[in-house]
Amino acid sequence: MSAIDRLIDALHGHGVRASGRGSWRARCPSCGVRNNGTLHITEQADSAVLVCCFKSECSAEEIVAAVGLELSDLFPPRDSHGPRGKRRRLLTDREALDMLDHEAHVLVLVASDIQRGADVTVEDCARLITATARISYLRQEARS
Ligand SMILES: [Zn+2]
């Protein structure tokens, strides 16, 4: 099952609906507000899924936990044939550090925009959430 199908399934009962090509809206399962459009869901080209709460700025981790998923469920499965039990790591140490370095740069760029008083766009918000999700994912990878 793809990451997006897993999330859409899990959001059943939270008013999830398509809002465009590769994007969906739903009620945020974490902050539970009534508005059906607070949670923005986007499937990226690499099949990873972005979630962004525009009401309470819930973290991606809080959002997926509220529907019984983990952050790793937002990323495409790459090792569906492996043995059960200890999961094979998906990244080498070098790849993980390169990704961490890249995401750290994204955070610094947005932080410097904020510091300069520049507007933070919806895209910036979504990118920050992606960066946070990727760093959390790297932490999970390092522990596996
Ligand atoms: Zn929320």
C-alpha cells in the first residue's frame, strides 16, 4: 500500500477529500477543529506524503499519531520483501548525513527570512514541516 493510500484510509471519518491533483484536504485529526480544510495533504513526486495543519500548526508526528500511524508511514515502502522483525535501514550513514545537512540548510534559510521580517508563505510552512518530518525520519532510521 502506498503512503498516500495508507494516510487517506487512516483519515476516513475526518472529512478527507481530493482538492486537486495529488492533494487532499481533511479535518486535522490532532487538533480536531471542525473546519474540514485545516489539514493539507500533498503527495510528492517521490511518493512521500506531506501533511500540514493550517489551524494549530500541529506537527506531522502529532497528526499521524492521532490516526494510529507513524512518520515512516508517510514515506514510500522500499523494503516490502525483507524479513519481518528487524527492519533493514533504507539509507547509508553518508546518505542520512547528507539529507540532515540539506534539511538543516532549509531550516536556516527560512529562519533567516523570518529574522529579516520577510513573509513566511504557505510553501515555506509546508517545506519546514517536510524538513522536520525528514529529520524525525532520519532519527528513526538511525535507531533501526
Ligand atoms: Zn491540527
